[in-house]
Amino acid sequence: MKNRFDEYGLTRELVEPDSNFELLSQCNLRAEAEEIRETISLLVPQPSDHQLILIGGRRDGGYLIPNDLVGIEACFSPGVNNFKNFEDELAVNFGINSFMCDFSSDPENFLTPIISGMQHFEKKWLDINGRPDSIDLDDWVHSRSNSERDLLLQMDIEGAEYRNILYTSRGTLSRFRIISIELHGLNLLGELSFLRGIFSPTIRKLADLFRCVHAHPNNCCGVTDLGRGLVVPNVLEVTLLRHDRVGRTVSSRVVLPNPLDIINVPDHPPLHLSGFWLEHADPASSELSAIRQSVEWLAARVQSLSIGIHHNTQELRCISDLSIVARVRALDQTLNVARGKVATQSSLSVWSTAQAANGAINGVKNGAYGFHTLYESNPWWMVDLRGAFSISDIAIYNRVDSCPERSRTLRASISLDGVRWHLVYDHSNREPFGGMGSSKPPLLIMLADACARYVKLECVGQTCFHLDEVEIFGTPVPSPDDFLKKVTGVIHIGANSGQERERYERYGLSVIWVEPIPEIFEKLQANIREYPRQRAYNCLVTDRVNHSYEFNISNNAGESSSILDLALHKDVWPGVEYTRTITLVSTTLEALVGKQGINISGYQALVLDTQGSELLVLKGAGELLRSFSYVKAEAPDFESYLGCCQIGDLSDYLGGFGFRELQRTKFSEHPTAGCYYDVVYERSPN
């Protein structure tokens, strides 16, 4: 099992002096239930004299804080990502400055602009390693606050909270009047190394100075039953108030869940604390609050399903009655990210205007056609948003002055890279939708904040395709390919026909492609012939040299081919199947680099798309992995192929080589199987 100290970045110096470091390093030692309960009791919420208020809005990133903010000098927020609703509300409503840091963020990607004079951002990790890209909490507070006034700490740094709290001096911690912190990994409390070496010392250090006044289970990640009545959420948000600010609170009780508590993941049912967590809670009020929150969540889900239609097993809803008009009017036109972009279409016709495909994103809605194709098979229209966006809605205005019925077979797909397309809507020959000047409303496709750069509409069959206007509403998100700006070369294993060749060329990159299927390798060579910085090798890369594999060839141009058998992949993409097998002899990345004399220093990024065998490729790379600054992989969080590499396996293995997850972008989802992601890892410099 993995050494938890290494996983959580704890050194011998951070572990309590009287602890046996070597003994605790062994994860197979189990913790006693009583010891777990004793530590957790320090996180059981207790009352204070200050009412809790919600700051940051009713969404993930909103936190309950004691209404004791007068006199607080500033908030320190590590791990801000690109969302700062919490810090914005502190500035606007309470006049509190904020200092934020996150090496994975950039101010230009923030959903709201920096408030000049009140918000300050540093592109650094909060960490204790002393590297140039990091800063520890002691140094950060000392450099930004010269007074002795109280501070506020809001921390969500994905497991790094433990080493940072343990490293921070008591003097610095005591400066914080309020701490809102998200605690990760509670599912590991049954392991003695995590409990006694990591979790308990952190919680006890905080408990010396603070009282827990609120606890909220984040419903992102479920719960763990540790036995003997110990059920804990895997991720827990707690609010701490310094002891001198608590007050007397002789007879009051807390309510769990608090009526202001948010549901972090709206599509998941809420989680509620129970049992020993309610020691200081009012039982009746807490039970009523839990029931009310569950009923409200269920009612919202039922309502969303009752007015919507699920298509292609995706989380979207299309409203097809007149209530859509109110929804469309309520959309913020400043968030129409299609305006000013470039659209294309399958063909031009004699009816096409000078604007051609761009006529559908020019802001003019008059009931006529904005674009018009030839009469052809499966005509299409597509817009490139010039960046990745989290898309909430697509509003489509039909042509209503003539032939509106041609929209009956409309389908909508989205893509991050223009290669892998994800069907999000199929009109399926229903009645045509309306537009401007029509008694019918336009079509509104509501997406669950799907991430995409490209939106493609097509009509199935032999027909002309024309629409009046297309509006796409969303907010920008970092592109999963931003890391390509920081490298000069890429080794791409699982090339297929080199669909990303033009993208790599735009970044001016040297590329080594590796593709195992001989006939597809021939297509790859032909496709990259005009790119002198790109070359390809025909071989199967795993963790073994000269080992024979039965390689399964899929019917989708080989894109799902693998050495592994299909598992839940068949549920996500039921049309994909294996048609034949071939025998291939493998090599490793380390052996390939040595045999071909590749100068690895020219390739700082490794891209993997090997359909479930990614972990074998990484293992076969050996110490060569330390030569890469970035690793990007396509990975599921479920068993897509039998015994396949899942996203957790990637994180665990790469973590041993100094890589940490930089970005995760969902590109496909199945309601029962799980999700597929593009995930990017960055290696911390030595």
C-alpha cells in the first residue's frame, strides 16, 4: 500500500516527536474505533454567540461563517482556482481585502475580475517545500500583514491542508479569528498512519486554538462506514472560530444541516451528518432541517426531469413549451460566447449570404435564415468558440418564414478538441421548433455546464440545413491544452491517425507519435508528411519488452482499440465493438527512446491515449518519467475496459514521481457508469 506520509507530503520533522515514524509509515496497520472517535469529536460542531451567515452564494464555493467579521483586516485564500465568489462578497459587503494564491490559476481566467486595491493574487502554491513557485502560510501572512489585527483563512487545497497546518507556527494560526477549511481523505481514518500521523496532529493543533462551530459534508465524494457507528463523509468542510470569540453559549444548540447549507453537487443527493456528529445539535430541528433539504433537492430534481427529456443518456434538458420564452429572455446576452466567433458549414449554396455560416451568430433574429447549405446528405453547421467554455444553454432559433420542418432531424454535438464529439441533443423527428415571429418558442438545450470549445449542429438525412440564429451561453474555463504553451515537444502514445497534428503545429511543437496498428500507422504517416517536426513509430508500448499481446481492433476507425476487453465501455458507447484481433509484440517507452536515439530533453510533455493501458505505459517509462514536466491522459473514473487504468490509479502512480493533478476536464458522462476525463498532471521541479 502507498506510504501516506509521502502521499500527503509529510516529512519526519512534521510528525509528532514521540510517534514512531517507521511504524506509522506502514499503511496496513489499522486504527482503533475509539481513537478515531476521540479525534473526530474535536470536529463535532458546537454553538457560539455568533449566528452563521452564508458567504459566496448557494453553490460550491459558498461557506457558512460566524457573523463576527467586524475588525477583520484581510482574508487569506489559498487554492482559489478561478472562482472567487467568496472573496468578492467579502470585499463588496464587508470591505475585507483578500490575498489569494493558486499556481494553477491566472487572473485572466477568473470568472470575475480582480477588484483593484482589495484583491491580490499570487501565482503560487501554498506549500512548505521552499520552492520558487510556493509560499508557506507563515511567510505569506508576514509579508502581507504588518498589523496585529485579526485575519480570516479560507482553505481548500485538496489534501495539502494537513502539511501546511502542521508546518504553520502557532503564532500565525492565532492571527486567524475564523478558519474555513475543507478536509480531505477522511475515508482513510481507519489507517493508523493517516489517523495518528497526519489527521489527528492537524486537528489537535487547530483545536488548541479554535472551536468547530459548523461542519458540512461535501456530497461530491460519498461517505465511509468505519464500523461501530462511525460514519464519516469523505470530504468535510468545517468552520472554526477562535476560542476567545466563542462567547458563553450556555444553553444554545446547533442545527445540522444548517438551513443555509448548500448542496455542493446539485446532481447528487445531499449528505447529512448523524449519530455522534449531533452531540451538540437540537435533534428535532436537525431532523426537520435534513428532511426539508432532502425534499427540496428531490423536488428540484423531479421538476427538472418532468419538464425535460433525457437524450443520449446525458445530463441535459430541452424545454419545449412556452415557458422556454421566459428562460430565453432571462439569459444574459453578455454571456453569449458565440458572438464574434467564426462559424463554418458543410457547403455553400446559391441562397448563402455574404456572411455564410457567421450569419447565425451575428445577433440578428428576424425569422429568416442566417445560413443556408446545399441540398445534401447530413448537412452541418459548426462554431469554434476559440477556447474552452462551461456551457449552460444553447438557444436555437429556427427559420420560420419557409420550410421550418427541415429542423425535425436536428442533432447537437459538442467537443473540446474538434476530434471527439459528444452528442447532447437529438430532435428525433419531433415537431419543428419555433423562432422570431412564431407562435412556437425557439429550441433551448440546457446542459449541465458541459465543457466544450466546438458546437456542431446537423440535420440527419438528405436535406437543406438553415437556421436563423444560434446563441451559446457559457463562461470561460482553462483549456486542457494550456500546458502546450510551456513545452517545446510532445511524445504522444496512442496516436491513431494523428488527429491533433494541426494543433501541435500551431504551438510550434516537435512531436513523436506512437501507433501500434499497422494500417492506421500508414494513415498517420501520410497525415504528418507535411509537418517536418513530427515523426512516428509503429509499435505497441506497455511495461514489457518483447511480449506478445492479442490486440483488439474496434469498428470506430480503431479509436477504441486496446489490449484489454471492453467492460462498461459498451454501455457508454453501445455502437463500439471489436471486429478482429491481431498479435503485436510490445516494447517500453524507455526502450523505444534508447533504440531510436531520441533526445528526451526536447520533449517535456507525455500524452497518453491507449484505451485503458496508460498505467502500463507509465510503468514501462521507468525513471524517464522524471524527464517530463507534464503528463496528459484520457482516463475514466470507472471500469471502462476490464482491469483498465482509472483516474485514481494515474494520480497515485504519478504522485510517486512528483506529479500533481493540474486540471481535469470531463468530456463524456454516463448516468450509471461514470465519466471520462482529460486530465493533466504537472511535475513539481526538484
